[in-house]
Amino acid sequence: MKGDRARLWAGLAAFVVAWLPTHAAGAANSPTFRDCAFIGGLDPDFVRLSGATIGPGGMLTVTSSQPAVTLEASESSDAGDNLGQDSFTVTVTGTGGGSKTVSGTGVGHVTLTVPLAGVTAGGNYSLNWSAIFDNGFHHCPGSMDPQNPSANPFVLGVVAGPPPPAPVVTSLRESHRKWRESAKSAPSSHAPIGTKFSFGLSEPARVRLAFRALVHGHSVGRGALSVAGPAGRKSVRFDGKIPGRRRLAPGRYMVMITATDATGQRSAAKSIAFRIVG
């Protein structure tokens, strides 16, 4: 059993510590790595950071526009060790801002995407982490981890970087260019009821559909609706009803679609025309 093996290692620790050099603590840590091995290097579980740049003196940096970094808590490569149940928690705190905590569990390892947002160049993020390996037996940081007996966060300095790209709306289509609002309208018409707008999004964003009536060569605003959209293909069914307004009357229209991401970047508008029959 993994738990029995770990308890045996803990018993051996008292013997090993008698000859272990006192300067060994911290020797295996690096700017992006935290060694969670027991005394003597037994069961070398670990925590590793990726997505940051290592500079002079081991300083870690990220750009002001970077959305996230990745942290992994993993069992060692010892035979059978990857069968242990693990849990991992990371709290990120930014200069002048609040904090956000992400956590997860897994067998053998846990990988977390840690969001970064709001800190400008010259500030920093502190990523405080806590891992539990070996089905709950091995805590890191902890008293059995000579290289990380107490909190040892990753600190990321923030440097200037390019602004994040704006979202992109692609391949705007509609299922019907000519349609009616309900079965009660134009009963003799063969036009379908309602339509469906579909489009692609380069990233998750809030999508605004603004409707304009085409009247005597001019376009007149007739309201808008908004929906949340994940990255990839998105479709919106529309039957002429706009929240807080009357249904669109029969006539010719155009819908303009824009997407705004979490950083406030807005896409270029895409438009398509349609007609509602009476």
C-alpha cells in the first residue's frame, strides 16, 4: 500500500537526519520548481511552474497582457507512485488588487491554469500553493519536506507587453434570409418561421447583436440583444423578439454583430441582411 510505504519512509527519516548535511534544505528548489521530497530525497513529489520567463538571478517575469500561467503538482517517477490521489490549491494575489484561488484533484498529478489579470508593469503576482500527495498523507509545504517546510510562493514580476489581441468574429451566416415571426403571420406564405444566426469566435466573448431597419435607404436602430459565447462556433435563434421591445415589424433589416472579451477588447463588426414577411 502506498500509505504504508510512506509511513515507513517517515520512520526512516529520524535515522537519515542524523547524517544528512544541514545545508541540503532548499538545494533542489529552483525558480520554477519546488522539491517536495522527504528527508534523504525519498518520494520526490514536486510542484512546477510554467509560462513565466526566467531572468537574471532567477527572477521570474510575465507580461502585463499575459492571461495565465500553469502550475502542476505531481507524484514522483517512483514505480506505482503515480497511483496516488492528489489535491492542489493555488492562490494568486496581485499588487494593489484582490486574490483568486483555483484548486483541483487528480490521480498522479494535478495541473491548474492560474489566471493573471489587472497588474500593470512594475507590479507583481504572488502564487501561494499547497499540495497534498499520496492519498492525503504527504503535505507540501510541510514538516516532512526539508526543502519546503513552510510557504514558498512563486513571485512573478510584471513587465510591459503588447495588448492582447481583440476577438474576431468569422463566417457570419443565417439559416434563412426571408422568414416570418409565427405560424399566425402570413398563413399563406411558405416562408419559414424565424431564423438562426451562426458565427465563429476566436476567443470567449460577450456578443452583441444590434438590429437596424432599412427604411427608404436609411438604417434605423431597432434594439439589440447580447449573449455569451465560447471560443468556436456559436449559433443564436431569433424570432423577431428583442428583450424589452416589441417584435420587429415586417420589413427589411440588418443585424450587426460585435464581440467584446474579458479585457474590454472589441471585434470589428460583421453584418448580414434579412427580411421579415407579414
